[in-house]
Amino acid sequence: ELISKDKIEQWILPHLSKGKRGFSTRYDLVKIIQLIVKRLKTGCQWRELSLK
């Protein structure tokens, strides 16, 4: 885990807007942000990342 859940909730999530229309994601936004950071840091392929 590159960034802790607490840091993401404190520093990143407050700056993200929540859509008023459309669908809501069924995945945890913290987990999505952690996977994006991991992808950027390691350069692995998107399909190698797992949301589960």
C-alpha cells in the first residue's frame, strides 16, 4: 500500500466532487486511488491490478 487510507480520506477525497446524476461506483474510491498510484509508481498494466 503506497498511500494509507487515512491520508487519502484526509487529503484527496475532499477535493473530489460527487456527481449529482448518473451512476455511483460500486467500488471504494480509496481503493481506486491506491490502484492508480500503484499503476503510476510501478508501471504495471491496468489488467494486472485487482479491485477485489
